Amino acid sequence: MEGGGPGRSDDAAEEAGRLDRGDGVALAWRRRPGRGPGVVFLGGFNSDMTGTKAEDLSAFCAERGQAFLRFDYSGHGASGGRFEAGTIGRWAADAAAVLDALATGPQILVGSSMGGWIALLLALRGAEGALRDAQHRAWHVSALVGIAAAPDFTSRMEQALTAEARAALDRDGVWYRPSAYGDPYPIARALIEDGRDHLLLHAPLPIAVPVRLLHGQRDPDVPWELALRIAAQVTGDDVQVLLVKDGDHRLSRPQDLALLRQVLAALSAG
């Protein structure tokens, strides 16, 4: 159930509101009405919906009169909840709750880094049929775009843990990981343990919708070869990997955003 009804963001064409996910934790969202297919932005780990890519996608959709939806996972950005309490399963459920409540019809999922993992999980759920909310508004995945998509990153993180980090997790249930993008951020033992239940790359991914995977070859965080592995696991044939030789993890430069727009325009026309 939506809490308090939609308001208006600084841009009058974009609605903003909060969604109670059912346990008192409110998820912040922004939405532009428009034609389909809608575009849904799924942010990365410890990121939020006001980043460069999300803002550019909002402007892109506004120019085209296309529906656009973005939100913050619990513990992220303007949403409630504690970051340390979040897990891949919880954040995937957050995404599903927002889509169930606010989206209808075909949707192009655009997942950045961890958001690419969430997008794949949503696409796999949607393969069994359209999801519906309490008011019977149905949505379904029409295409998926990964930007430095990072499925199974908790497994790679776990394998790279130092003895000191493992000791902190065992002792405190949390370890503060240094970040190149700001202050150290907490890695909870629950995140690692829950991640094991959502690993994807050990088996085929029965996804039949178009998939586009954008990845920078100078990404210091997620190896670009992972995009090739994802493509190999997806069972559908309409899969393309677009490698940006001088691109970093964020792919937020003007030329990167132009490439993303080009990809989305083609998928929207298809």
C-alpha cells in the first residue's frame, strides 16, 4: 500500500512518493507517466536513485514521453531501513514490491552493477508469468540492460575476504570495507550468507527477452569477462555484449550515457 499518496519532485512532470513494503519500512520512489515500454532503473550497491545514470535516463524518457520508474532499496538513499539489514533477497523483494505497485505493461529493466543482479532475478521470476499487485495491475519484463552487471558479487567478495575481515564478520556480524567512491561501508554477514541463496551463474538462465550487457574494460570492480559469462548462461538468443574499451565501472561519461540511450531507443522501438 502506498503511504501518503504521490507528491511532486522539483520537476513537475515527475511524481514522487513512498511505498510501505508491508513491514513499516518505506521505499522512496520517483515515477514519470508515459508511453510504454516503461524504463525501470535498478541502482547499485550502496547507491541511490539520484545518480548520474538515473538522472540522465529520467531526462531521456521525458524527452520521449516514455514512462520511467526509479527507487531506492531499503537502507539506501531516501528509503527507510538500515543498510546493514539489507540482503540480495530483501532488495530484490523491494524491487518487486515497487514494480507491483507502480508499474504496468512491458518494462525495460536497466540494472547497474548490483542492479544487474536484481534485474536478472526479476526477469527469472517474470518468466513464469506477469506479476500482479493487489489492484491487479500487471507488468512484465520486455528487455533487460545490464551496466557492469554484477550477479553473484557476494560470492566473489566472500572469496576475497582477508583473515581480518573474516574475523570481524564472525565477531561483530559486520565488516567495514574500504571504498574508492567514499567512506568505508558495512558488509554484513547476512549479506554474504543470503547471497549464497541467490547465485545465478552456476546454471542456465531461462530468459527469452532481449538482453544487452554494457561493460567497461577498465572496470576495477567487476571484470568485463563477467558480461561474457552472463551472456553464455542466458538461454535466449537475442543477447548482445557491448564492451567499452576505455570505460570504467560507472559508465557515466557523456559518451557512455549516449551509448545507453542508443541501446534503450532501439529496445523501445522493437
